Amino acid sequence: MKAFSYEKPTDAAAAAARAAEVEGAKFVAGGTNLLDLMKLQIEAPVHLIDVNGLGLDEITETDEGGLRIGTLVTNTTLMADDRIRRDYAVLTRAIAAGASGQLRNKATTGGNLLQRTRCPYFYDTAMPCNKRAPGSGCGALSEGAFSRQLGVIGTSESCIATHPSDMAVAMRALDAVVETVTPSGNTRQIPLEEFHLLPGDTPEQENALMDGELITHVVLPAPVGGVQSYHKVRDRASYAFALVSVALIRQPDGTGRVALGGVAPKPWRSAEADAELPNGARAVIAKLLEGANPTEENAFKITLAERTLAAMLKEA
Amino acid sequence: MQFNEPAGTNLFDSATIVGKDHTRIDGPLKVTGAAPYAYERHDVVEGQLYGYPVGATIGHGTITAMDTEAAKAAPGVRAVVTTLDIDPLELGMNNVARLFGGSEVMHYHQAIAVVVADSFEQARAAANLITVSYEEGEAVDYSLDAAFERMEGTGEPDTQYGDMEAAFSDGAVTIDQMYHTPGESHQMMEPFASIVDWSDGGDLTGWISNQMINWTHGSLATTLGINKERVRIESPYVGGGFGGKLWLRADTVLAALGSRAAGAPVKLALPRPMMMNNATHRSATVQRIRLAANPDGSLRGISHENVSYCLPGGRGENATAQTPLFYASEAMHVKNHLAEMPLPETADMRAPGEAAGLMALEIAMDEMAEALEMDPVAFRLANDTQVTPSNPDMPFSERHFAECLEQGAEAFGWDSSRPAPGSRREGDWLIGQGVAGAFRGALALPSGARAAIENGKLVIETDMTDIGTGSYTILAQTAAETMSLTMDDVEMRLGNSAYPVSSGSGGQFGAVSSSTGVYAACMALREKIAQQLGLEEATFADGQVGSGNERQSFLELDVEAVDSIQWGDFMGEFQKATFGAHFVEVGVNVYTGETRVRRMLAVCDAGRIINPVTARSQVIGGMVMGVGAALSEDMALDTGRGMFANHDLASYEVAVHADIPEQEVIFLDTLDDVASPLKAKGVGELGLCGVAAAVANAVYNATGIRLREYPLTLDLMLDQLPEV
Ligand SMILES: Cc1cc2nc3c(=O)[nH]c(=O)nc-3n(C[C@H](O)[C@H](O)[C@H](O)COP(=O)(O)OP(=O)(O)OC[C@H]3O[C@@H](n4cnc5c(N)ncnc54)[C@H](O)[C@@H]3O)c2cc1C
Ligand code: SF4
């Protein structure tokens, strides 16, 4: 870890302005991802701006009948909120499937969206990695590399990492919108669909935030009803990132929404695939993972996604 | 004390403390955080600095240059020592890759520098500033399958008797399969950690975390090239080792070199991401097993060949270890091969040999039972033996494998009607039961102790370690029993090179050896007490010593005795081993192929159980490790780079709480009077042996999918599960 300076502002716009002004500054919220990465020197901010004093820790109702979640609402609080449990059950289920109780107590809404990949080559600073060290190559794509956990779609020749969040997959199914404040003090709304970027030639650019831009809230539209489920598949029963996860919202008429985790650099969903829901799991996954480009080690994720969705459809 | 004949009746047959449940005497220290583990020993020496290691980042090759300028100039840095600064250090006992010195890189994350600084963070930051240039070694074929193909059938068999050709012909029922087990990493909770004071390059004191004080004491002296008399080490509490801490490792060496360079004591722990490639691990194996049986179920032939990898001079993983001893067979052929590969060092991990061997052999036995249309419990019973298969003149001292199977089947509710694989379903889960036999040798090593009466207490000193196993407690029980005192009268002191040499903790020999060593010292103390009091025919009872009707307390005396146990040659006339049977029920999700264990039972035949609660902890811990081995643990070898890529606990998945359902353990509490005066053997490794195969057999029973490759992950099954 490199030495860093630290401040804890109380105003969101001022925090964003500071982040843009101080070169090499970063926000820290729960710290459960950033501090680990700093210890390994995968991230080396010279200045930390602690957002925990910004007071953005409430869940309020919107005029449109939805909910506005402050970025500092912890994963534990969010999943336990009565309104979330009642109207957005897929979100509660997804968060509960992630990390551990202790981590969820610290993890925040904004921090969760911005957690970085778990690719083992990203984590070993001696390895080439275009995401960590742009231009150094992709450690996971070389001959004989270990890629079982990595992505099968939306990836590129530069990077095949996945976004590891469970929460974001449910939020994607719910059409969540990220609210931010920019360094110049403006607020912005970014649909989650557009929030995470595909790697292309620039896997180091992971999201649509501009330099210094601060997440203030995540807004959930009015409840969409339906049966909402989340199924996370992994080798051990708990405390592991998803091999594949499926968020499903299914309406009584058989229509609905499907988002996948563990397969792509962002929560993976498409309107065309949603439209296939009445035709069953095979049709949905064929559409959703059309053009997938897996490695030999992770090709099973495609079958797994289909079978997982099939199990859920039988129940929903 | 010499153990020259079977124990006969002795004080342990009427024991009131040995053989009874005692919670750990060191438990309160541990749960309050007061037990002094190596890295937290802030109080043992003043002025401790922090060391941080640097590991090589190529699979193998040569270091051509190291630049330490920036690191040396970094804030707080007191010393930087690189491997180029010194000649290759001597190898300590059973070290195969050198721990430091010279330019050769033998494996990924081999230690190549240590940075010493005022704070941990400074040392770590400075370590990151060191740049290294390498000349990479030649590309290597890391395929163990290819190695097996090359080596199969070569070399003198390790065991060979009977007519193998005949065994496999004329109406024999046969199976012939390949099995794969992956590399496994010890990943004990407490990392490798040491504080070393070698400030003046003279006398050296190490506060370390190590299973074998005496071996490591000698190795440290050898490696550093100093006289053993000048070295003192302590390791009173060890947060797990599983064999990883049997030997001197890089943490102690780097702390020592850092201390000498900085002129101050240095503490150093291996960071978790370095543990997998820097330290030792269990080699992957490729095994071929062929079995031939008569239609009545008796085995005619067993052929078992194994290959594992190691660095030149290493031992790999001998997965055939149990085969010559476990089942009766008319003919046998057993051969273990070693393939040299420039990978991190392979060495002992809990139940070395048997753990990987039974993962394969006990699937093969299940397959043969099926081929014979026999119940797998009955098939194993049909091939039980009381003598060494290759040498009928050598009996087992005690062997109750059959009772393990029979009692286990009864207690578990084993369904011997064997419903067809894949026929039992509850909701989305296919349910199956599996059984496997467990076998592990029962070694005993010489072991000594000092017993003394000091300040009204019975003090026991021995360099034995407690690696979480319960040594403190069982040795106190043995001492209290032998001296007819209470547990409260005993003060235990362990893990110090100043104390008499014990067996140390390893190979499940620790409990039996060190308890007998304590018994020997206490018996010697009884004699000294009798002498001092001028008693002939002294008897010890109820905390008193006496002769005839005269009785008196002896805790106010000032007296001591040192003795050790030496194991007699007569033991060589017997095969000594421990046995068990594991029963497992699993559910396999019919959609996703996820396997979840539902319940487990182990029945153990391991001699007298000195303390049922600590022994049970050992066995259930072994069963947990077995579930990890069965379902998730897998060192992912990057074959392009010669390194294990998943080198942290997020990606090397050991079993977690949610993976572990109800566990039950039954001890037969058989007495083995050839094994030791306590008639005890060990259980520390038995609990692991066979577990993974029981899981694999249960998965087969649940799904009809026969997996012969661990871990049994869902991707191996997806295309064979029922259509959805
Ligand atoms: C052992 C372990 C297991 C885990 N398992 C899972 C799992 O199974 N599923 C899962 O989904 N997650 C898992 N996680 C990840 C966990 O969910 C994240 O670490 C957590 O959500 C991050 O939130 P945080 O508040 O701690 O973020 P921090 O670590 O504080 O920050 C993360 C990033 O977000 C940025 N940031 C934080 N807040 C803002 C803001 N308001 N505006 C702009 N940028 C901001 C920071 O600058 C940083 O780059 C696991 C983590 C660990 C350590
Ligand atoms: S997949 Fe992406 S994160 Fe992983 S090594 Fe390649 S570039 Fe880095």
C-alpha cells in the first residue's frame, strides 16, 4: 500500500469537486473492496475521500412510486428494508446471496456497483492484465491460463473479466437508474444498463462515471410485481462469487425479465431475450447468450445458465 | 522407557481421566485472544521491526538483476536483503527447493528478497519497489497425464506378488480406470509467521509457528550455517499446519536474515496470496487402478499405479500408500512414480499418500461392487484381512475395519438394497448414499518429556506442539492419570527447543508418541518421589503416595525426572494402522449439478481414544477437509506459466459452514496393546481418509454419473444430468 492522505467531507457536490481537483483521488465508502485492492497495490490512490459523512444513507419514496436508495445504505439495510422485501424481492434475494454478513454490514450501494472484477490475473500484480495495467496483455487469455470463472459474453480480446456483483444483477432486472453529482455540481441520471461499460480495447474503463463524479443514489422505478427470484450457482454453498446467477421477474401471463450474473463484464440482459420468456429457458438463453465466446474452461456456463433458468421457471 | 512387549494390564485400564471428555485446557486463552501466537508476541523482545517478503514471479529460471535502490530509500526501511546478496543456503530437513540465496528460481513465489522497515505498511510498500529481471527457464510440459503415459509400467514395482495375469483372466470380473486428484493447499488459518532475533548474528531466538520443534531447530541451524546450540525456538501455539509447518519455511529464514541485516528483531508473516506457491502443497495425482474379482466378491488382483510431481529430490504424493495393506487379494502390483516438474514444492499434507490414494481406490471399490452387483459394504467386508496381504505371517496388531463398516451401516441407516442410481429424488434434488473405507498407518516416534514438581504443581515440559489438536489437554490428562493427580494440579509447557525432544505433531503420530513420552517421564518421576521419600513399593492414589497404610501428599516436594519412550523391535512383527468407514448422503441438484452434502458419519477404529471431545474435533475437521477435497479444492495450474493462479482464499475454495451438515462420529474405542502403553493410536488424519470417495460414490448413487476426477464440480456433470 502506498501512503495516502484522507479527508471526510460533508457535502456531496464538494466531494465530487475535490475528487476531480486532486489528482489520484478516490472515494472510499465501506472500503471492503478498495482497501483490499490498495493493500495489494492494484489500486494506489494518493488521496482518499471518505463519503461516509455525506448523509446519503436513506431510502425514500419517489413521486413515481419507486424508491430512491442513498449510496451509503448498506447491503444489510437494503436487503432487510420492508419495502424492498415486499416490492423488489429479487434485490433482497440477490444481496443475501452475496459475500458474508460482516461484509454486507460494511458494503454500500454505490461501492457494490463499483466493485472490481475477481479475475485471478487482475489480482496478481506480476501478471499481465489490460484492466490493471493497460497495454500489458490479458493474463487470462494466454495459452494454459485459468479462466473457469471468467466471462463468456460481452468480453473482448483485451479482457474477459466479469463484473462480480449480485446486487447489480437484480438492479438491472429492476431497471434501476444511478444518480450522480458531477464535479461541477450537476446531477445526472444514468440507467444501470448504460452504467457499466464493455471492455472493448479499454477494459480499464469500467463505467460511465466521469472523473470525480459521485454516485449519490440508485433509483428503483415503481414496483413491477410478478414473482421475483434470484438463483446463484457456485461450487460451494456460500461465500463464493457466482459461476452463473439468474435474476428473474415473472408475471402471471408468462412474460417477464431475466438478467444474468457471472457471465459478462456487466449484468447481462436484453429486451429480445426477455421477450422469449413465454417460450422457455432454452429460447431465452439462446437469445441472451447469442454470440457468446467462451473459453474451453468456462463454456459450461452457457448450459448452466439455461438449466438454472429452467429450474426457476418451473417454480415461478 | 522401552516399550518392548505388548502393554498388558496397566493403570490406563482403570483410568478416570484418560479416555474421558475434557474440554481444552487452553480453550479460555484461545477464545479470549490471549494465547500467544507467533506474530502477536509483541512482548518477547523489544524493538521489533517488520519484514515483508518478495516472491519470484516466474515459474522457473534465473534472476539476472535486482534493483533495490528505491526500496532502500523508501520511508522507514532499515534493511533489504536479496537472494543475490548471499550464496544458496543449505537445505534443511526435507526441504527440496532452497529457501533463499543464489540466482536460481525453482518455483513461482520462491522468496527472493526481504524488506525490513519500522512499520508493516512501510515494509510492504518498499517491497513493491524492488524490480527484478529474469531469464525464464525453458517451457515445460506440465501434463501429468503425459507423464503417466511415459512412466506407466516402468521401474521395479513397489509391491508385487501372485500371478497378476491369471488374476485378470478366466472369468474374472474386472474394472480398469484412470483417476485424477488435484493439487491441494494446506491453507491453515494462521499463515507462516515468525519473529526472529538474530540482531548480532550470534545467538538466535525464533518465536515461530511450527509443528516440529526439533526438526526445525536443526534445519534452521543447518540452513543458516550456525551451531544448533546457538539457536532457540519456541512455538507454543500454532493456528493449524496440516503438514505445511512440518519443516523450516521461508518466513523464519527471511525473518532471521532480515534481523541480522537490520540489527534488530524482525517479525514476518507470509501474505496469504504467497502461501500457495511459496510453501509446500499436496501434488496432484494421476492414478490407474485395475481390479479383478471372483463372482463371489473376493479380490483376485489389484494393480495400482500413481504418478505425482515434485522438484528433483522431492517425494510427491504416494497415492498407492494404502494399497498393499488395505484389502486382501490373491495378486497385487503397486508402483508409485515421480515426475520432476519445476512447480512449487510438493510435500506432506494431512494423511499424505492415503488422502489422495483413497480418493481413487475407494471409488474403484465402489465400481467393482457395482460390477459384481454387490452391496459396497458387503464387498469390502468380503475382502477384509487380518494379515498383511503380501505377507500372511505379519498380522495387524488390531484391525476392526469390519466393525467400522457394520456399525456404520447400522447407525447411518445404510440402504443395502441399493436403489438404482438416480432413482431417489426429493424436489429438485437427486439423493444418494456413498460409503468408503478409511485406512491410515499408525506410526510412533521416540518422544521425551520432563516431569517435575514445582511450587505445588506437576509441571510437564516437552517440545511437543499443539497445532489445534488438543495436545495440551491430552498430555495433561496422561500426566494427571499417571501421577493420580487432578487436571488442575498439572501445568503444561509445550513447544520450546529448551524442552526434551518429542515426536512433534505430524503423521497422526503426535498424540500416541507424546502421551507415551509424558507417561515415561511421569513414571520416572514416581520413582524419584519414592526414592526421595524412602518408600519401597510406592503406590500413587488420590493425589497421594504411600506404601502400606501410610499415605502422604507429594506436591510439596522438589523433584524432577526426564525420560523418553523408545519403541521396541517387537512392534516390527505387526502391521499397525487405523481404520474407519465413512458414510455420506448427498443431494445433487438435478438442474444445476450443484452437490451438497446432507449428512455424514465416520466410524473410527483407532485404539484407545484419549479424549473423545478433542478426538471428535480432529475427525470432524478431517471430514470437513474431505468435503473440500471432494467438491471444491483445486489448485488451478496455469500450464503456460508453471504457477497456481488461484492463490488466495477467494478462489481456492475450502468448505465453508454452509457446506457442512450434520456430522456424526463413532469411536469403536478398541484397545491396541501393541501400539503403545496407552493402547492408543492416532485419529488426526484418519478422519480425512476416504471422505472424498464416499462423496463421489454418493454422487454416483444419486445421479448415475461416475466421476473419477476431483473436485466433483458441476461442469463435469451438466451434460449427463437429465434433460430439463
Ligand atoms: C471476501 C469477499 C467476498 C465477497 N463476495 C461477494 C459476493 O458474493 N457478491 C457480491 O456481489 N459482492 C461480493 N463481495 C464484494 C462486496 O459486495 C463489495 O466489496 C462491496 O459491495 C463494496 O462496497 P464498499 O462500500 O465497501 O466499497 P468500497 O470498497 O468503499 O469502494 C469500492 C469502489 O467504489 C468507489 N465508490 C464507493 N462509493 C462511491 C460513490 N458514492 N461514488 C463513486 N464511487 C464510489 C470507490 O472509490 C471504490 O473504487 C465480496 C467481497 C469480499 C471482500
Ligand atoms: S480478463 Fe481482464 S481482468 Fe483478467 S487478466 Fe485479462 S484483462 Fe485482466
